[in-house]
Amino acid sequence: MSRILQVLNGQIVHPPPIWLMRQAGRYLPEYRALRSKAGGFLDLCYDPDMATEVSLQPIRRFQFDAAILFSDILVVPHALGQNLWFAEGEGPRLDPIDASTMLPDYDRQSFLAHLEPSFETVRRLRQTLTDETAVIGFCGAPWTVGSYMVAGRGTPDLAPIRHLARNNPDALQGIVDRLTEASIDYLCAQIDAGADIVQIFESWAQVLHGADFDRWSLQPITKIVEALKAHSPQTPIIVFPRKAPDGYPKIAEIPGVAGVSVDPDIDLAWAAADLQQHVAVQGNIDPDALIVGPDAIDSAIEQLSTSLMAGPWITNLGHGILPTTPIDHVHHLVKRVRDLVPVS
Ligand code: CP3
């Protein structure tokens, strides 16, 4: 069994496994070369030859313990029929939907047919990699994906979806329910294609508190986890409730969640005491530390290992790797983690 799967099964593994969120991407020249050959980002995502190659690029360079499917969380609304494009230098754009936009009926067959290139990519990754390297599938959580569907773009303050939640909660519930159902189908198909682990990205729940967090984040994620566990009990699920401090303990206590990915703001002593008793903790190096250099990396690893090494821990960043990250710094991080000695 790969080391990351051991950790997600609750074991303590030395040295801890490592992979990085957004490990395939613009900081790698081989990615930039293929991206410009492909034409657009979505062309890369929907071409199994290129998506497989891009997913493998960081494994070849750094021998990470896991390869993540190369795609994006926004292919789900695309497959549901919403127009999606990635404007150069602007990030993702969609034709926004609102309370007055009727959602078409869910056509499971055409939804899954649209995403077939990703399932083929997962199949090829699983065939190509040895058992040492796990394949991670993923989706965005309904609130996070819904925030892009409603606004048509990324919105730092989440105003459009917050306003919809307040002014027309039934309309938002329709969107969230649709995304919950589609995400279950999407992740089950990734597991069937060979994904060893799945991760759910809830990147934008920091504005949700109390009952709002429960309704729009916790409940849909819990439904997805329950359905995946019924489909494939042995596949571990990691959830990343970024910057949702009230949310972390609730997410960690969902039965069936094996790992929680923590952002750089999370206090490590708290994570060790309150999260690691329920789940493996994944994280949480600040992506900026990886840009700053060896000293910042060393001190981050020192703090992390002191706090988390006595429990199940997967080394990762607290958010995606930044495009200006020097490759040498990633090598330094990997070496530093692989050189860690067990705590006595
Ligand atoms: O290597 C991996 O981690 C796997 C692939 C992956 C991508 N996006 C590729 C990508 C994954 C898991 C994601 C998740 C994702 N996408 C999230 C959740 C995680 C997070 O970062 O909070 C979100 C919110 C998105 C939406 C999205 N996609 C944004 C906001 C952007 C623009 C980001 C930017 O820096 O320009 C994307 C584009 C995107 N997704 C890129 C990559 C490699 C950059 C595309 C390019 O220009 O080549």
C-alpha cells in the first residue's frame, strides 16, 4: 500500500508522504510548453494524452507520493451545460446563472460523457504509476463551485452567492442539490476509473458561519461523503475547508472523512490536539514560504514536524503552489521532508 494510503488509514508513517496542491502547473517549464501547444487550459484538461502527461510531470521531477488528476473544479458546471472559458490572465469565466435561470434537467449520461476524458486520464495514470504513487481524484464542494456559477467568475467577497443565499435560498438550494448529485456521479466515476483517494475542495467557505455553514457547506459535503462511502468504502476522502475555522472540526467529524487539508492560518497545536484524533492532517506550508526559500521552508517543516509527526500527517501546502515558485525550492522541500527522522 502506498505511504499516503497508510496515513489515510490512520497509521503514522516516517518520513511523511508529500504532494502539493496545484503541483502540475505554470511553475514548471514543461507544463508551460504543453499548455502553449494545446492552445487553451480546457484543451489540456479534455485531452487524455496531454492531461496524463501534465499529471505525471511533477511526479517525474519530484517523486511525489501522489499524482492528482489534471483538470479543474469548474469542468462540472461546464459538463452541466454552463458556458466556461479561461480568459488569459483573468482566471475562469462562466455565463452567470441567477435565480431566474432555470436549471435544465440533470442528464447523467451526457454529464458523464462530457467528462469521459478525465476518467480516461485517471485510468492511464493508474496503469502508468507503480503502487507506490497514489492517484488522487477531486471535485469542488457545491458551495465553492456554485460561487463561480452564480458570479460567473472568482469573487473575493463572495457577494453574488451570499446575496442569492439571503434573497432566494430555494434557488440556491436547487443549484447546490444539483451539484451534490453531479459531484457524487463525478467522483464515483473517478474511483471506478482507478482513483485511490478523492479530495473535495471547499475553497470559499470562509464567509459561512453557524447554520449557514451547516446548510451550504457541511450538509452537501456530508451527502457526498455518505454516497461515496456506500459506493466504495475503502477509498479515503480528504476535505479542504480552506479558511473556514468554525468548519474544520465539523468537517473532521463527518463519518467517513479520512483526511482534512489545513490552510496556513491553522494553529498546529490545535490541529494536533483536535483534528488528528479524528483524521489525518494534510498541510499546511504557506505557498509564499516556498517562494522565499530554504530558510523559510526549513522553519515551516520544523514547526510542522514538531506538531504533527506523532500522528497521521501528509506534507502539503496550505493552498495551491504559486506560478513564480522556483523549482529548486520544491526540490529543497522534498529533500527536507524525506530526511525527517522519526520522533522518539
Ligand atoms: O495540480 C493540481 O492540483 C490538479 C489540478 C487542479 C487545478 N485546479 C488546475 C488549474 C485542481 C485540483 C484545481 C482546483 C481549483 N480550481 C480550485 C480549488 C483549489 C483552490 O485553489 O482553491 C479552484 C477554486 C479552481 C478554480 C480556478 N481554476 C481558478 C481560480 C483558476 C485561476 C488560477 C490562476 O492562478 O490563474 C483556475 C485555473 C487553473 N486550474 C490552473 C491550473 C493549473 C492555471 C491554468 C493555466 O493558466 O495554465
